[in-house]
Amino acid sequence: MDLSNKPADLPTVEELLAMPEEEYMNERQLAFFRWLLLEEKRKLMENAQQTTQHLAEENVATPDWTDRATIEEEQALELRVRDRERKLMKKIDEALKRIDEGTYGYCEETGEPIGLRRLLARPTATLSIEAQERHERMEKLRAG
């Protein structure tokens, strides 16, 4: 997580973690996570723009079939990465909406706090660790 361009008026990670539990998802914490999510979204938009540019530049006829196959494989990989990023962008938008609605930081299943450390690791998280583990166990049971 690159916090080098974080506005000075936002708390540091250390300040966030030092806040009392009763202040969970206070205005300063919400402002920090809004900034974090918007920063991630900005980076994803830059990546998408670079991919579009890159694909346009590489779209020239290559007579050597091995070179062409390599280019096509690289493009397919790049498009798969961008597809994952597109899905992440949707999750970021949903997280920003939860901030606006006042539900950000709380487990959508139990209503319990997700926790600052989990949100710092995964700002788009919608489940507490316990609820996430339950979901993963259920998925394994269904798959197995």
C-alpha cells in the first residue's frame, strides 16, 4: 500500500490503529478509507488507459507466426489482468457507496465490525474474517 501521496490531514496507519474501538468508523477513518479506495481506483484507471494504448501500439501485422503467437498470448494475459481489475473497480465503487450509506466497515452478514487491520489489507472487504472463513468452508463443502 503506497501512502506516499496521502494528504497530511488524513490519519496515518499508526494513528488509525491507535484510535479507541468506540471510535470505529469515525469521520477521520472513513475519510482515510475513501481516499485509499479512490487512490486505488485512480491507479486502475491509469492501468486500463495504458493497456488500451499498449494494445493499439502492438496491433501491427507481424509476419513471423511465433512472434505473433507471443504477442497474442501477452495480450490475452494483459486482458485477463484488466478484467480482474474491472471487477475490483466495481468492488471499489460498492465500497465507496457503503461509505456514503454509513455501512462501510461492518460485516454484511453479521453487522459486526470488520476491523481496521482487515480493511487496511483489503479495503473492499464486506465480511469479517470469521464470516469469510465460514463462506470459504461452505464453498469447499459444495465443491467437494
